[in-house]
Amino acid sequence: MKFNSKVIHGGQMHDPSTGAVMPPIYQTSTYAQSSPGKHKGYEYSRAANPTRTALENAFAVLENGTHAFAFASGLAAVDCVLRVLKPGDEVIAGDDLYGGSYRMFTKLFQQYGLRFSYVDMNDPKNVVNAITDKTRLIWIETPTNPLMKIADIEEITQQVKLVSNSILVAVDNTFATPYLQRPLDLGVDIVMHSATKYLGGHSDLVMGALMVKNEALAKELHFIQFAAGAIAGPMDAFLALRGVKTLHVRMERHCKNGKAVAEYLVKHPKVKEVYYPGLENHPNHEIAKKQMDDFGGMVSFKLKDESKEATFTFLENTKVFTLAESLGGVESLVNHPVTMTHASIPEEERLKIGITDSLIRLSVGIEDIDDLIEDLEQALDATT
Ligand code: P1T
């Protein structure tokens, strides 16, 4: 099936007991057994639940994987991947990451003996040069949150696997979604999502996902999910499955609106810099063009007046864009990374890569573009 059909039908079947076209919300923790160990494939909902299974089947198909796992949050999915590693193992991650991933690496897992290094993944050589005999995982986020940097997934994966086949490569595909790029097809081992964002698409749930195409790795991740317990509940699984069925039509509009907003901002006299991989002057525009089918709905920018006052005036004055954390819902959001999503990154670290007080991040929704531009215009006007 083509992608646009897979989002609706992929991995789905009518409910075997009733023929229900949509999988019911199996709001149950446990399942009757006729004799100890004799059951219909479900024992206890931490291990598996039919509503979650329906969603996980859909997730696997979307990323061209064989297995998927739905978690209580995106960070629970990241946590599951890190639990594959052992004390002393090293992780190479990009230098621009969602603040919560960075916080998990530095504040939670470092104390258990994992080591993390952060490199600019714009150049695959930086990744290869950071590899040691202890390296076990490469963590790629592309496009990055919030600076919209692009890493060449295929090139990095090929070069890493040449050095050692036992190094896992994982991609956080939250910003792009499988509508725009499918990392498993490019050779990576694990795809991770904050399904809270575009996969769910309606800002009404918090969820994470992992997708893989390797049986042994799938077993290991499922064991960790089962043993650690951070599963997605049946109600959220139902909502996410409902959301995912419109991923393609939502993404089409997110991309169109995102591009229009980026092009509007670039021409605006009060705007200093726009970060959007679809712009020809983006440093990795060529890689983005090769790797992605379009450029998505996330746009970051800085005002020429980089004072905190001007930035906050803009943030306080948008009306259609709601000032809130998160992204990827149908409604437009605006975010101030320094005080909101990336507050956990020490100032010194964030300044090194350009996350300044003046950085503003937009999650461009699927409203009418005229209303979005008008809103940005009046909020920019307010900054004088
Ligand atoms: O929030 P949660 O579902 O746990 O997902 C964490 C996460 C992981 N990876 C990326 C790229 C993310 O953007 C996120 C969550 N990000 C936000 C809440 C945000 O506003 O950036």
C-alpha cells in the first residue's frame, strides 16, 4: 500500500469478536485464563492490551518496521532505549536536542555509568571521530529541536556501521514524522517518537513510540517495556490511532503552512534569522531535500531586536498562535525554548549552539494561512 493508505489501514483488522471497524477501547488490566497459562494471547495489560496492539501495529507499518511499542510518553520511549545499554557504555548524541532528552541523559543516566558526548551532526565526520571502543549508541534527532538542524541519517549510519556493526543507531523522528522521512529504510536500528506530537496530532495525549525491524532488538525492547512498565494506556492508544489516520492530510497542510510562514518571516524587516530546512539558505537544505519528502511545520526564528523585552512582547501578543510547550497538533503554538522546553540545558551549553533568549519556536498548525500570517504580523507590530 502507498503511505496515504497505510496510515488508515496499516496493520489494522476489524475487531475479531464483534466486527467493530474501529478497535474498541479495551479498558481492562487483566484477562481470564481457562487454566493456568491458557489464555487468548493476553494476560495482563502491562505486557499487552488489544487497543495498544492495534496502535502498535499501525506504528510499525508507518515506519516500515516489523514491531512497534507504545509508551506512556516520548521520554519513556527514550528511557527504554537507554536501558539496553550497560554502565561504561558511551552514547554519541547531537548537540541540539529536545531539552528533556538532554536532561534524561545528563541527570538520570550519567549517574548509572553511561557516558554521553554531543557533536554537531551537520557533518557525519564529527560522529565518526567521536566513536570509541565503548560507543554503543548514536542518538540522532533530525530536524533538531529547536534549531532545525539536519543530520544525514543514511550517511551517518553507513559510516558508523563501517566502524562497528554493534553500535546501535537511533533516530528521534518526532519533527519529521514517517510522512516526511523513514529512518528504518535508511539503515537505522530504532526509530523513536514523541507521539504526543504529530502522530497523535491533536494535543490531547502524551505518548511515546519505538519502531524497529529486527526481531532480537524488538524482544529486548519489549522485555524492558514490560519489566519497567511505562506503557501507553488503552484510552490514549485509541486516541493516537484515531489521530494517526489523518497524519498524511495534516502533514500536507503543516508543510504548506510551515513553508509559507518561513517565507513570510524571512522577508520581514524585523526578523534577523529564520531556521527552516525548506529555505534554500539553510545550511543543510540539500540534505533535507534528499532525505525528506517535504520540510514540515516547525519554524524557529530570532528578531533583529534581540532584547528579552521585544521577544516577550511578541510572545505575549500572538492570538492564533497559543504560547505553550509542545508541538505537532492541528492548532498553532509558539514557544520560548530558553524558559520553556529547553530550560534544563545550562546557559553555557545552549549559548554555544545559538539557543539565545531571542529564539522563538513556532509549531505551525493547519489553520487558514491568512489568519496565521495576520497573527504574526500584528504580534511583530506590537514589538515596536
Ligand atoms: O513530551 P514527551 O512525549 O515525553 O516527548 C519528549 C520529546 C522527545 N523528542 C522530541 C524531539 C520532543 O520534541 C519531545 C517533547 N517536546 C516538547 C514537549 C517540546 O515542546 O519541544
